[in-house]
Amino acid sequence: MSTSSRLHYQRRFNLNSEIFSYFVLALVTFAWLQAMRVIDISQMQDLGLAGLLPISYYLALGLLTLSFLALLFQEKVNEILLGIHVVLFIAIIHGTPTLLYDSLRYAWAWKHVGISDFILRHGYVDTSINSLGIYHNFPGFFSLSALLSQVSGSFSVLELARWGTLVLNYLYLPSLLFLFKASIKEPRLIWLSLWIFFSSNWVGQDYFSPQGLAFLFFIVLMGLYFRYFTFPLHNDGLPQTSQTQASSLWAFGFFVLTFLAIVSSHQLTPVLIIFSSFLLVFFNRLPLKFVPILFSLIFLTWLFYPAADFTSHELAKLMRSFGQLGSNVEASLSDLDIASPAQQLISWSSRLLTLLIWSIAATRIYVSIRTRRQIPYVILALAPFALLLNAYGGEVLFRVYLFALPFMAVFVGDTFLKLFSKRTLIFTTHVFFFVLLAFYLPAYYGKDNIYRFTEAEVEASTWLHEVAPENSLIIEGTRNYPTRHYRYEAFTYLALDYESDKTQKAIMADPVGMMKSWLKNENYSAAYLIITRSQKAEVDQLGIFQGKGSLAKLEQALLSSNAFEILYQNEDAVVFGPKAPLLIPNFYKELDVYDRKFY
């Protein structure tokens, strides 16, 4: 067969494959929507959303993966069609909980709503505030979300927050494309890396949060670096031509502005960027050698002026855990000895997924170090591990994984493209991606019986935050419920699972006596105890407080006692107060909080 004939048949084959891919995309979308119709989240148990997904959901993701890989290994890569596949994958993974759940996912996202609500109500931030003061000292993200709510008019911060994960992931896609296209010539590697990133980002740091936005800016910053600031050098370290320097002047301005946006929003991300910049300069991969010094000055200026209150109070606490590598890593890991069997399985899924990505990437990182190639990617993949020197509230391992993932994903993709022949490449990538999905789905969805909140829980918490007078004490079974989202600065919060083991045992030994004394604390205008479904799920599944069933036993003991007033109760939550005097009028029990807007 002549060359022209082969090309003709190849074009026809590619065209037919692309038409078939559009059919597959339609079929996947239909299967996903059908799956959404049959999922009953009220039946969620220890395996979270992963235990509820019907076979049509898994078939949709499997078919989408097969279609993506079929396109990826065609002779000519159709980037538009590959992009549509990634867009649909993001919709399925992150759109499913967003559309299914009644309210905002993750308890810690609710307090972020509370900071934005504070700004909307007061018109300023209070850097000296005791409760959640760190957010007031780095208010960029919260100011932006408050502004978006104000500008939109019809959307509250809470409504915007519900869509945060989906929106951020759609913003990550063009940002990662910008980064990869600035540093990688092979389209196949670019799209393989993108799919690896989105199918292995299980750590749940991509939600309505300063970290989620800072990570987006981090990707953009690295994209700017690779596109504009890795040009060849003379011996004196200057760009080759003044024209190159002039054409990248605007990019440098945007480079600095992006870093300023990160500094104003998050306290950890600038540290990683500065450290990475010093390494890039040290290994002669950053021509603008003053950049790490400039970034350091900007960050220190923010720490000792706008964030001076945070620095004076919190820096010493951060330094106490500095260098304690073992305990810092351990703080990020669940205690499997006390977790339920289902949660042990979930934890092992996330750990094995992490080890899979890191171990495969390590093979190419080792080769790159030996051959002195792709050094900037090596630096950016390994630099986040320096963050392990600090515990960062027990989240540092998640942050390390997230920051390293874009570059690890490239090394993983490069491993497959470089180490396998064409015949074995297709087989190994198919196996790898389906193993990845097998780990990813339970790792990402497996704790959703804890992370999602019912309408009844939201109603109870919103009622409490609305009617409680200033200087109230709010005692929580755990912090895992919709909390601190409204008027949070007016209250003092006390979570039972954060108390010492000795105190917890004393509570369980005499729940009525202990809670009666705590709720009559004269230092506060009023005191309340709130226990919810999600709090009990966290205790039962993770084994915290005093183990499975302990919070339910506490609740039952109080319900059986005549020493407490049930101020509010529905199917998923109860709010207790002391029997007498009543803290609030009885008519508040009938208050319909959904008739009022607080955000």
C-alpha cells in the first residue's frame, strides 16, 4: 500500500474514532445522570458515597477512561476531544456530591463561610480577634468571596461555597494546561499528566478555602516561570537579548502580583514558593536571581505588618513542632487501630494511592537527577517535602501531596511513555488507570458519611447561631457539623473530643453531672450543647472521643435526665440547655430559619 493510501486510511480511522468518541461521551453522560437518579444519600453508611455508587456510575467512569486512552494513543492527538473528556471527568467526580448533597461538604468549609460573613456584616477584618484570627490576618480569599457574593446579589457566600470544589477544579484545568504547555513539548504527555492529576487528587484540599485558591495561583505562578523565566543564560546570568527581557516585563509584573495574591490569602504557600525559588536559583534554573529575596521581603513585610497580630501570637506555636518529622507525619494519619473496618479500608486506599504515585514518579526522578534533565520539575516535585518540618495543624502531609502532585503526575506519565514499548504501553496504562480509580473513589468519597450534612443538621446549627446571645458558650460533641458560619465571633466553642482523655472519661462516667456544671458556667451569658448525626458518625467511624457509640450514649443520658431543657430537636440534631432558667423563649423552637437570610 502506498504512503498516500496509508495516510488516507489513517485519516478515516481517526475521523471514525473521533465520531465514536462523541458517541461515548454522550453515553457516559447519560449513564452518569441515570446513576444520580438512583443514589439515595439517606442510606449512606461507613463507606460514604463510595458505598452508594451504582454500577452505572462505575461503568460511566470506566468507559470514559477507555475512550480517553483510545484517543491518547492515536497517531495524531486530538487535544480538544481529550479536553472534553477531562471536563466530563471533573463533572462526574466533583459534580456528583455537589448536586446530591443538601448543603456544603466538609465541616471546615463552614468556618470559611463564617469569615466571609463577618466581612459582609462588619465591612472589615479584625486581625486581633481570638477566634480564627489567622484568617483575618490573611483575608484575601475571604474578601474575594464576600465581594463575589455582594456583586452577584442573588448568591450568598454559602451558595457560592457549595460550588467551590467544582469551580476550582475547572480553573485548575486551564492553569495546568498553561503550566504543562510552557514546559512540555509532547501533547501526549501533557494530557496523560492531566488525567493522572485529576484521578489521583484525593486529599480534599480543592474546596472553598484559601488553600484551594492559593494552589490555583501556585500553578499559574509556576506556569509563568516556565514560560517566561527559564530562557538561556549568558555566563553573567543575564538573558540573551534585551528583547527577551522587554517582552517578559509584563509577565514579571503578573508574576509578582500573583505572589502578592497568594501572600494575602495563605500563610503556607508562600513559604514553599520562596524555598523552591531559592533551590531554582541555587541550581541555576532561575535567571532572575533576586526573585527569592524579593519574595522573602514581600512575605516578611506581610507577616510583620498586616499580619503582625498572627505573627506575634502564632509563630512560637508553629516553631514548637518545627523539625519533629515523625510526629508531624503521624499527625496527618488516621489512627487505624480505633477506626471502623470500613474506615481502615478507606485509609489504606488513600495511602496505597499516594505510594503508587510517589513510587512510580521516583523512578523518573532518579533518572532525571542522574542525567541532570528536568531539574526544575525535580525541584518542584521534591521541595514540598520540606513542609514536613512543621505539623501545620495535622494537615501537612495532605499539603505536601497536593503541591507535589502536578509535577509527580508528569513524572508518572513520563515513566509510562519512556519505559514501555508501544505494545506494552497501552496495556500498562489501562491497568494503571483502573487501579488508580479503584483506589481513588474510596479515598475521595469514603468519608462522606462524616463530611456531608443533612438539611436538619444545618437547620439546627443555624438556629443556634441565630438565637444565642453574645458571649455564649457552645459545647459541641465534635467539631464535625455545620459550625461557625454565622456570628461566630460572638461565641466560645468547646469540642468534647478535643478535651483530654481524662476529662472525656469523666464525662462518660457522669454525663449528667459534668454537662450540668458546664452548662451553668457563670462566665458566659448562656451555654448550649449541640449533638448532631454527623458528629456521631465521626465518633463511630473514626473511633475518636471514647469510641464507637460514646456520643450517642452521652446524648441518651441527657435526654433521659430532667436536668436539661431540650431547646431544639429534629431527626438529626438536638440542642440542650440547663433546665432553669430558660435561656431563650419557647417560641424560638418553632422558628423556621429558612425564611430568613443570614449571609
